[in-house]
Amino acid sequence: MTDSQPTRIDDDEDDEAAREEIPHTPLSDDEFKAQLALVIPHLRAFGRSLSGSRDLADDLVQETLLKAWAARLRFQAGTNMRAWTFIILRNLYLSQMRRSRFKGEWDDLVAERLLAAPASQDRHVELGDMQRALLHLPQSQREALILVGAGGFAYEEAAEICGVAVGTIKSRVARGRTALEAIMAGNELSARSDQAAQDKSALDTIMDEVEELSRPR
């Protein structure tokens, strides 16, 4: 007599069944407003770090808030509001870049303008050497470093925001960090010869420059 074996459910089927069992529970309007207000500083810092432009970042944040509010019934209570709104802002930013005639030149134009910024401007406009170096990176590497290094997101969360595999995010972070260090070591930026600042690690400096993103969730 053969012992009966339990029916095996594939992981994918198990996950799908679990998802079907969880009812969708939106937040009330008041709860949604309260959670949305908490992520505004993070959105502003993320937008400025992606675009290099305070004005563009503010426009992106405003549109992100409008889109988030319009989609509030699709937000699942108990999930990550910050990650959800970051996805919206990132998609808006990429859409604007695709519509722009100077898409391929955007990073160079922004970097050139920022490098010439006078010292009297505030710290979000007058960027430090490391953040200016950040603007020389490809957009994919820049956002990966911002999310993981400054934003405190796990690789899995950053991968979900960017719509790529976890391994891709890890690769972008590693390549971005190496490129930043090469830019700094090669004196490719207008020099501020404070050796102590140059000796700081790439991620520590990025976290200093976008400190809003470093606050605990």
C-alpha cells in the first residue's frame, strides 16, 4: 500500500492564491492625505537628485501628488506609500525626458549649469562635488544610487520602483559607485581641493547631499 502524498502547490500558484485571498483595502481620504504629506520631502529630494533642477523637481512633485490622489483608491492600505509615489515620480520624469527634444543632452546641460552656480546659492542649487559628479552618470546608475544609497531602499524595493531585476539594480549601484570615484579621482570636476571631502565614500556624500531621503521610514 502506497502512502498518500500531499498535493504539491507550485510557489507561483501559492503566491497567486495568497494574493487572491487578500482583499484590497484602500485608505480613507483623510488617512491617504496624512500619509501623502509625510512623503513630500522625500519626493522633493528624489526629484531634485534625478533632474538636477529645483524648479523641475517641484513641478514633478506637484504632478506626482495629483496623480497619486487621483489613484488613491488603488493604493493598498499597509503597503509602502513612499515606494508607490517614487514610481509615479520616476515615470513622470522619464516621460518628460522622452518628450524633450534635447533628451540626450539633458544631463550635460544641467551639469554645465550647476557647475557654474555661484557659491552664494543655497546648498540644493550649489551642489557639492560628489552630487555634481552624480549628474555626469547615466540616469539609470544615478537613480539606483539615489534610491539605495540615499533613500535607504532595499535592492528589492529599488528594483520594483525602477521596473528591473534585483541583479540589475545591484549592478547599476556598483558601476555607479565606481564611476563616481573615477570622476572624483580624475579631477574631472571643477576642483575643491579639500582632501578630506574627496576621501569620503561616494554613498556617504550622496546621503549628505540628499539628507531628506536618509530619514527612517
